[in-house]
Amino acid sequence: MKITRFYGWTACLALAVLAGAFFYFSGRSKAVETRTVESGELQQTIVATGRVVTPARAELGAQVTATIHQVLVREGEVVEAGQRLLTLRDGESEASLGQAQAAVREAQARLQQLKGVSEPVSQQAVRQAQANLQVAQADWQRTQQLTQQGFFSQARLDDAQRNLDTARAALASAQTQAAANQPNGAETLLAQARLAQAQAALAAAQVRQTYMRLEAPFPATVLSRSAEPGSIAQPGKVLLTLAQRGETRLYVNVDEKQLPYLRPGLAAVAVADAYPSQPIAAQLYFVAPAIDPQRGTVEVRLQVADPPAFLKADMTVSVEMLVGKKTQTLKLASDAIRERDSAQPYVLAIQAGRVVRVPVQLGLRGVGMVEILQGLAAGDQVISATANVKPGERVRPLTVSKLGEAPLSLLSHYHAPPALGQA
């Protein structure tokens, strides 16, 4: 009887312990880290890296093989359009220029001689030949009459005929020469052709002489110099590299996912890696029509209306573009959003001490923050996405983490640049 009673009390005690443990653990909730939905300002930006690009770059070199005589500029020097940068020396080209100049003077003198001497002389020769022909004709007529009368022999008449034929030939030759010396005659045209040929040779020699100097094609800054006096310049060898002064541009590669937000006119701020404390105002003006398939990026270009003096060509810059901004909206820490990039994002919120799945509609995406358009209200507590909990579980907030101040962005230093086309 005592043994039966002992086992009965033992069983009741075990049941009581099990029931107590069940009620203890079932009523205990899991501690989870949470975020709180707040109301305030939010802005969405795109951050990317790129480089500084000048409007144009020119690599200058010699067009002929020659000796470098003078180099008049150094790296970093600012030059103006048309300023002489380098001179070459080539004895053969100088000799060719002198020879061409002499040939032009000779051709001009020959043409002047035709106009001032040969033409009048040929006209005088024609008149002389005409007079000689008249004398020969009179002599032939008289000799013929006297031969018929028997005073002269036939041989004398033959001599008169020969003199007449010679006079006629001399007149024809004088007339031909006079015609050639006329302004549109063969001699004049030939002299004019020789003059044109000499002038063309002179022009070619003068062009070759222009190859003996290099001048700045536009206002620029000298980036590099690869020439020293006395060395040989050859075609194809770069001697000087210039960067055109003027509007400075930034070429940036942005993830193609950001393409819907990119449009001309977006405000941006750039920071050169070498000068991180000096932000530069910029503005987007071009979005490339094609995507880089290998990197999955799209090239955008921004203009810097007022570039600082320290900004150099090919500098690396970080750029932040302002996509959207709201002064008053609901916002939540982005690490509380689950399946954020899907078509149906959601959060796990705490309602009456239990986990509840709540679909949300997202808006702007800032630095570490997301805009909540639908699904939550200010003050709602949302479980961090790293917490391993399921809907229906009992939970309690471990620490309620507010958004606080957003990380400082480049745009906090932003000053609006002039409108496009007014720079």
C-alpha cells in the first residue's frame, strides 16, 4: 500500500514539473533586433567613379624628318592658339625654298622681257621684212622686163626670183614670231606656264617650311614633352601632348540598373581622390545610347561649369548624382527589408508581441534607408532581416534601433551649377 502511494505521488510530481516547464517556455518570447519606421527627409543618389576629360587632346609631331632646333615650352605650361611651341631645322628644305624663289624671279623676268622687249622687236622685224619684200618684188619685176628685152640673162632673173622668195619667207617668219610674242601667243603662254610652275614649286617649298615649326592648334595646357634640342624628329613620333582648355567634363560608368533614373540635367557633386575635402558641382548632360556588355555599365557625361585649378586631365573622381528627394516621408532602414529587389518586398513587423509578415511598397532608396510608400506607419517596429524568425512567433524587441542621422553624402556640399548651355 505504501509502495503504491509512493509511485502515485512521484507521477503527480513529474506531471506538475512537465506542465510548469511547458507553460514557462511557451510563454517566453524570443529577443530580436528591430528598426523603427520614422518620418523625415530622404534623398536617393547614384554613386560612381570616373575620370576627368578635357574637351580635346592633341598629340603633336613632325611631318618630316628633321633636327629639333628649339623647344619653347615645358610640361604644365599654358599656351594660346597659334603660339609657337617647337622649331625644326632642315638644310635641304631651306635650299629648296631658295631655289624655288629664284625660279619664280627668273620666270617673272622672262615674262616681263616678252612684254617689254621681244614683242616690240618682233613687230619691228615684221615691218623690216615687209620693206624687204617690197624691194625684192620691185627688183624681180624690173629684172623680168629687162630679161624679156634681152638686157639681162636668165640667170639674173633666177637670182631676182630667189631673192623674192627669201623675202616672202622672212616676212612669214617675222609675222609668226610677232604672233607668238602677243599676250595670248605661244611664247607668252609658255612663259606664263613656267611662272605658274615656279610659283607652285615655291608654294610647296613654303609649305615644307611650315613643317619646320609646331604651333598650338587651340588654347591648351602642355601635358607632356618628348623632345629636346638636337634630337631627330620623325613622322609618327609624338613630341608634345596638349590638353585643350575650356569646359571640363567627367566621364563616369554607372551600373545599368540605374538607367531608369539617369536623365540630362541631374545635379551631381564630384570629388577628386587627391582632394577629397573639395567637392565640385557638376551636371549630367549625356547618357550613352549603348550598354557595355562586358561590364554591365552605361557611360554618362557631366559638365563642370566652373572647374577648380587643381582639377587635372585624367584625374579619378567619385561622383554622386541626386536622383530624387523628399522633405517629409516615411523611411526605414534598408536592412529591415526582405527581398528588397523583388517585385514583392516585405517586412516582418511586431504586432501584439508576435511576428507578422507585412507586404510593403518601396519608393526612394537612399544611403542605408528606403522610403515606405505603403504597408507601414510611423512608429512601427520592424525586425531586422538578419533575424531568423517566422510569422506567428512570439518575440520581444532586444534593442529598438532608430535611423538617426544618415551618412553624410557629397551632396551636402552641393551648390547648383548654371543651367546647361549657360556655362
